Amino acid sequence: MKSGKQEEPVSREFNQCITPLTQEMVESYHEDDAYTTYTSTALPNRNEIIGILCDIRELFYPRHYGSRELFNCTIQYYIGDILMRIEEKLHKQIRLCLMRKYENSEKYQVQAVADEAAQISCAFMKTLPKIRIHMAQDVQAAYDGDPAAADKDQIIFSYPGVFAMMVFRVAHELYQLGVPIIPRMMTEYAHSRTGIDINPGATIGKYFFMDHGTGIVIGETTIIGDYVKLYQGVTLGALSTRGGQNLRGHKRHPTIEDNVTIYSNVSILGGETVIGHDSIIGGNCFITQSVPAGSKVSVKNPELQVEGGEPQEVEENFDWAN
């Protein structure tokens, strides 16, 4: 009883302000340019998008994430069922995005939007075998590049970089097909899960591996070749974004050619910056100009200072890349 009496004055006070507070909130919606109309239902559902990613992961790795035991006589039906489930969900979410895109257009027609959504979802579904092949190559790159990897099952189950790449490769195909909103929702979900931020517009080749992965940022116009390996804390970013929306469509992020290794906490910036093939970029470098093929780049060896003792110099032959 005592607890109820303590809470009662607070509830009474709030009851007195709920009406003006509600009106103030509703008015704020009209003032927000991002809120086209609060009566619109044409927005994708975040939980559905996450569910689609889970279904695709089950499709790619049914032995690891499947909901039932697999047999040769039933696997085709099982995979077919997953494919139908993915397409049904994705078709609906794409249609909602297109409705939002066209809702203020004079050309908006419900049937035309539904037809476009169907064409896009079908085109995307046809890319899934190709994406799975890329993922198998990425898993192989992780296994080849990490002596701590016991086997590929461990990589598929637990490596954040592999999950982030699966989401990126799915989102990139949707991005290429012109789907609004959804690709970025997907990659930002992976970002929140893994600490790896890859824009769906980036171009990434085969056998790509992010060791540890945490803190990696890959910008929208980045181009990465084949057999590239990144360590944690790498930023492939823009040299400046002061131009804001005026920079849209311009090459703002670097190009990383084949067989390049970039060690931890490296920043490589600028749309004209090219890291030549077969180069090694040592840790903590800050690069805003191109590097020729076959280069080894490192920062000057620092001098280590220890208070209360003799100053110690770092060995001249210490390999900062490792």
C-alpha cells in the first residue's frame, strides 16, 4: 500500500500533461523533413530485414544454422523451401521501399510498383549461388590466413568478419539492383553486431579476409581487389566530407589492388589514393597518396621511454608489420 501511495502523485501529474505532450509530439512530426507523412505504411520492417538475413545464412550454411537434420533425399525440398521463404519476405520489403520512393510521384501506380518489386527480388534471388561461392572463398581466406583457426566450422560459427562479409555481399547485390534503404539497413545491422562498418556500395573482390575485424571502416566508393587482408582498426575512408551531398556520386574512397595486406590502425584516405598490388602497409600508417605496387610502408621506429629507468630503443630490425 505504501508503495502505491508513493507512485500515485507522479501518475496524477503525468495525466495532467499527457494531452499537451501528445500534441507537441504530433506537431514535431510535421516539422521533420524525414517524416514524409505519419499515415504512410510504406517503410521496410527492420525485424523482417534481420529475419531475411537469418534465412540467407541458413541457406548458405544449412549444416551450421539449419533447423533440421539434412539427408540427400530431402535437401532439395529443404533448400527450395528456404528460397521461397526468402523471396516472399524480400519481395514484400522491396515493394514497401519502392512505395516510399514513388509515393509522391505522379507516376506512382500500385501494380507497376508490385511488378518492379517482383523483378528485383527475382533478379536478386538468382545471385545467391554466386554470393555463396564468394562466401566459401572468404571462409577459405580466413582459414588460410589465420593460424588460430582450428577448422572452417569454427570460422563459420564464430568469426565476425565472415558474418559481416555475408551481410555485405547480400546488401551489395541489392544496392546494385537499385533497392533503396534495405542495403544500408543490412550493413548497419552487421555493423552493430560486429563493429565492422562496410558500406553496401563498396566493391570487394574474392578471398577477402578481415582478421579480428573490430573497428574496420570501408567507405561507399572503396574498391578492393582479390586476396586482400585487413587487420582491426583499418579505415578506408574519404579525405574530406565537407562538401556533404555535393560529393554524392564522386569517388571519395581509396582503391586497394590485389594481394595487399593492411595491418592494424591504418587510415587510407581519398578517392585518388591507390595502394598498388602486392604491397604491405604496416600498422599505424596514415596514407593520403598512392603507393606503388610491391611497396612496404611503415612508420618510423619510435623511441620507447620508461619513467624511472633507462630509456630503451626499439630494435632497428623490428618488423612493425607483424
